Amino acid sequence: MANSISEQYANVDFSPIQALTDGEVITHSPVRDIRLTSGKVLALITLDNGRDHTRPNTLGPATLTALGETLDGLAARAASGEIQAVGITGKQYILAAGADLSDISKVGSRDNARLIAQLGHKVLGKLGELGVPSFAFVNGLALGGGLEIALNSSYRTVDASAAAIALPEVFLGIIPGWGGAYLLPNLIGIENALEVVISNPLKQNRMLKPQQAFDLGIVDAIFPAANYLENSLAWADAVLSGKKVERKNEPGKIERLTKWPIAIKMARGMLESKIGTVPKSPYAALDLLDKAKSGTKAEGFAREDEALADLVTGDQFAASMYAFDLVQKRAKRPVGAPDKALAKKVTKVGIIGAGLMASQFALLFVRKLQVPVLITDLDQARVDKGVAYIHEEIGKLEAKGRLDADSANKLRALVTGTTDKSLYADCDFVIEAVFEEVGVKQQVFGEIEKVIAEDAILATNTSSLSVEEIGAKLAHPERLVGFHFFNPVAVMPLIEIVKTPGTSEAALSTAFVVAKNLGKNAVLTADAPGFVVNRLLAKVMGEAARAVYEGTPITEVEKAFAPLGLPMGPFQLIDLVGWKVAAHVQDTMAHAFPDRFYANENFHALAELDAVVEKDKGGRVTGWTKPAEKLLKPAVGKTPASAETILQRVQDGLASEIKLMLDEGVVPEVEDIDLCLILGAGWPFIDGGASPYLDREGASQRAFGGDFHTPQIRGIENR
């Protein structure tokens, strides 16, 4: 093994990946010399692709090659004594958003995938072998390869206003492949590295704020935005003049013999309990972090080369890129959304109900829209409880520093509660959060319609009922639109916007604009039972229930569903959404499609219990409660199904249902179904939603003799 990174990659022929530079938006690396106060000269590279901040700097093959040439020139200048340091920063608000993923997805072969990893290592590794100290000035967004630029440098500072810092690769089905998996644990210790490399990506791709990056020891200094570069240069000058950099985790003091293997073992157990063993990238990252405790940097980089090549050519990365494209592009330009110029301006929001869901709506609307929000209920006690909850949640945000005192007081003042429905008169947008029954919803809308303006929009949060039927008794049913949130309201990014045959363009446009202003992604669906997410989750839950009532132990059923890759097993999911809600959705679907959806009356008896399942500390279902066992005993058969049978039934059922939904026009294209499942049900990126997975598993062929995607969405190794 070579002693230096330069030696390790000196004889690698990178010409096979030059074809990937076609169409690359090149990030240039111009250099200017800065004479520091001490008289020393720092050569500052500023990465810049010539676009505005909406097109971040990315690191494709041409960019890396040019940066490598720049660094070679600076190494020569350092050797001749012209410069005493090198700095690297980015255009305004952006250091770099990592590798150009469109390039990586076009690599064509495992050998080329390895070359991409090797080129990144060769070029970024030069930052640590210039002969003079290198300083990364993280002036903005630094993701993946952007953060690895900093990790390969000798020292790092960060702008306190930088948007985000992260190694998100595991979220996309790959691993930090340009030094991150070796350098980070050796900089900040194994426990912190596990959080950044594995835990955060698996928590809906959580990113670090600059202060968090500083607290973890990823960066050495943090400075305010106002004079960030000046302060960073002054700090660098002090370091060059002998100032000792106090690091949170001195590399020589990182404990490796006992803490490291214990942390890895605990992380492996946590992964197995949380996500099962189907996803490959978290375990590949875990192995790299484990091995980073010993050996040279060159050895660590070589391991990353092989791991990245394996993952980039696999099915899970291909599906992840499909999913990433849906979330980054399709979600931001919703198919079927009318011209936003047709939308009614919303200056006051009304919420019918004051229970938990209604209160969560109110909190979201007041925080995001910052307009008056009115909640009502049947009696003042319920209203007061709802308002108190909202005020309490605002207080929590204030305590965490996410709101200042003035903003918190302003939000509290915007929320009012009453039993007097006449106060809805000046509301532009009114949404109900009442009991899931058509008659109840018809009644409350009937009362409100008499009060509100003729052009005010009505929205229902129904999870599975017919929106057209809910509006059937309205004088102006065209103003009603489905506006279906997912729980927890503040976290889940999807809203299903449901259009009836009579919904006006103004109502629809208003719904899309409101959803966007709430920070949510909206998908348009037809007014069909269960819409998209609940229809397909009902299929999953129904097949799980069928297996139990046949006589299969609940833990065996949970295990049988593991290959789907869902964030939780079916009964864990039912317990989260609520047994009564699940029973109601099952009834709705079984009533609409009795030949395709399983339901059992016994399910309602279970739903009346205070607790139905036993769970371990990780939330996994371990069995039934004693009262549930008693209720189930007379209803359960004695013909348990095998794991293979259960999995194939749910796969084939999902494939059939998705095909029918497309034939019925519930959504325009299968991409919309996958987008809904990713955003509304946490369906994993590595599956690409559902359709690429069902194609790969042969379920599409079994169900309807075709595929959802032609050619199938497969990794290079399986095409």
C-alpha cells in the first residue's frame, strides 16, 4: 500500500470516465493570493460554477480534474516558497453539494464507478499533501463531497449562517466515498461519526447546523456571516503563526480499543431493529467506520473505493436515484396543479375542531402562513384545551431557541378559539378535522357555508371518504377540495390534494399554493377510496391481518414484511396510526372493493382495547396483550401462512392495486404513486417507492403480465 494518496493513485488511468463530462456543469477553481497581516501569503481557491445559489457547486469528473490541476500548481508554488498556505471556499452561500449524482448514475460499469471514487480521493487527498497547511472556509452549504473537501483539509472554519452540513450518502443508497468514512471518525470519534454518517441520513436525511458541526468537532472555528472570510483569514494567520488549535477530539486521544467496537456493535443492533437487513448502504458504511479505527489513510480510501463501486452499480442506488429525482423535481412541480394566479389569497384560516389533529393544523398554519387562525368546537372547554396546546407548543419552540420572544408572542396572538361559528365570516380557507364520518362532515360544512364568503375555500382532511359525497349537500360544492395531511402533521411532507369532478380551478389552485406555503409537497389525486397512500397501506395492513386470522403468529407476520423495507412492520404501523383509524380505513376499502381488500369484524373489537400489542424498547411488536389474545382466540384459524406466501401475497396485491389505480386515473403516472408512498408512508428510497421494487421482484409480471417501468429500474450489474 502506498504511503501517500498521490502515490496510491499516481498510475490510475482515468480516461474511461472522461465521457461522463458531457453536459457537466463545471465548477471552476480560480485562485487569488491574499497577503495576511503577518506577511504570509495564502492562495485562496473559490469554487464557482457560474450559476446562482439555486444551482449549487457540484463535483463531476471535469470539475475534479481541473481542481486537481489547480492543486498541483499550488503544491509547486508551496515548494518554491511563494505561498505559505492554501485556502478553499465557495461562491456565495455554497461550498459544494458533493458529487454530481447525474454523472455517477451514468457510470456504465463497476470499473468506472471505482474510477469515480478514485478520482475524488486522488484530487481531494491533495489538500492534505500540499507541503503547506490547507484551510477549508465552509462559507455555506457543504454536503457529501463538499464536506469531504473540508475533511481532507488541515483546518476548517464555518460560517454560522451556512445552510447545512452533512454526509447524506447513506440516505441515497451509497457511502461517503471521498474520505468521509475514514477521516470523520478519526477526527470526531466513532460515536459522533455514527450519528453523522448513518443515524442522520436515516432520520429523513437530517442535516447539521453550523453550531452542531462545531460542537461535534467537525470544524475548528465558527464565525458570524458578517465578516466571515476576514475572520477566517485572521484565524488562519494566527494558526500559521503558531496558535495551537484546540480540537474537541484530539486524534491521539480518541479511544479505540474498547469504545470503538462497543459503539459499532450497538449501532449494528440498532440498525437491525430499526431498518432490518435489506438496506445495504448503512451496513457498508458501518463496516467502513469500524475498520477506520486502524490502518493508514490510503488503506481507508482504498476500502471506500471498493464499497462505493459495489453500491453505485447495485439496484438500491438505481432506485434511490429514481426516488431522489421524484422528490427533487416532480414534487416541486406538481402534475395537474392549476395556474397559481387563480388562487385566492389566504388572509385568515378557519379550522373546524379543536382536538389534537386540529390543534396540530392550527400550529402549522400559524407558523408557516403567519395569518390569524380560528379554531372552534362544540364547547368552550375543548376550545380552551386546543388553544392551550398550541400556546404550549409555541412555548417549546421558544425554549429551544427556534423562536424569539417577540415572534412567539405574535404567533400566540394570531390564534383564537371560540364556539361562535359566525367568526368564520372573514376566513378565506376553512379546513375540518372532525370525526371521520360523512354525515358529521356534511353537517359542519353545511353550518359553515352559511357564514363564509362565496369565494372562500373549504377543505376536508378525510383520509379515505369520498370528497364528492362530503360536499353533496353544499350550495357550492365546487369550492370543496380534499386536503389530506399525514401524521405527525409537522413532520410528514406530503399533502394529498383531492379533486372531485366538480372542484373549481380556483379551489384547486388555492389548495396547491397553501400546501406550498406550509412547506409541504402536494400530489393531485382523483376522488377514489383511500386516495393513494391509505389505499395501498390498507392493502399492506389487510394482508397482515389476513395472515394473523389464518393463524400466523404476529411476530412471524412482522418478519415476513421486512423485505418490503418499510420503516416499521404492519402492526407497529397500525399501533402508530391507531387501531380505530386502521379499522375504519379497512372498512372503507373493503366496502369499496370487497373482492380485493381483507377486513375482519374482530378487528373492531381489538380497536376498543386500551392496548392491543406488546412492544420492546425499540418499538418493535413482540406479541399481543392478554386482552387482545382473549379476543382473538375464537376468531383465529389454524392454517398459518409461510413468510414466503405472505410476502408474495402483499407484493402481488400491491402490484395489482397500483395497476388498477393507474387504469382508473387516480393519478396520472406511476411516478406520482411512488412519490406519495415515499413522502406519505416513508417508503424507502432504496425501493424507489414501490413500483421499481415490484418490477424487480417479479410481482408486476405475476399480477398483470408487464412492468411499471420499461426497461426496469435496475443497477448496472443487473441490467
